[in-house]
Amino acid sequence: MRLYVAYGSNLNLSQMALRCPDSQIYGIGVLNNWELLFRGSPTNSHATIKRHSGKSVPVLVWSISEADEQQLDRYEGFPVYYYKKDVMVNIDGKKKKAMVYIMNEQRRPGMPSARYVQTIRQGYIDNDLDLDFLEDALELNSIECR
């Protein structure tokens, strides 16, 4: 089993249950000094993160099997659309090393679909995360896309 950090659509419990049947919630965490963004194409962007001092991103940490990771690799378009990185995630004041998918940096800001945003929003609700983080990222993205 491997620890995996979700910050976008994989916060959604029903989506993860279908995609990664072996996955188990490990805990709620925070990525400190990271920022939530939306990148991809002008009309179809997806969540990603990038280093940003003083910012933070609420996350859900999953314990996943090798088969789950292979499913996630396909879903995330690894290694072309997203790449993998090990990061330190803060879970209840303790730091744990976990894998996260980060979008390749050459992708430009764009607008996510309403359905995609709703999937993420439901994940925030499912896990009692502060929706202000998502709303702030969407607002920043809207400004960047103008």
C-alpha cells in the first residue's frame, strides 16, 4: 500500500470507490506552502498544485494498492498530463511522505467544466474541508483567464 494525496476530483468519495476499489482513507491533511490552481486548456482545465510560500491546500490522503495506482495513472494521464512527486503532507500535526500527481507546468490556465467543479466541491463536502480554498482557487483562475 502507498499513501496518495488527493486535492481535486479524487476527494470525491464515490468517484474514488469506483476508480480505486482497494483505496482506504488514511486521513485529512494539509499541503503547506502549496497552492491549488486550474490548468489544462482554455476550455477544459483540471486541478493542480504548485509551490507557493505561505499558501496551503487541504487534502485527503488515501492508502492505495498497486492496482489502484495503475488506475490513477491512466485517469491522470501519467506521465504526459500529470507527473508524480513525493511530498510531505501534514496529517494531525505529523508529517508523512506521500505521492501526489502534479500537472506538467507548461499547461496554461483555463476554465474547468461545471461538472468537474461540482465533483471537487462534493469531495470538499464529503470530507468536511473548507470550501473557501476551492472558491479562492476558482476566483484566481477566473482572473487569470481574462
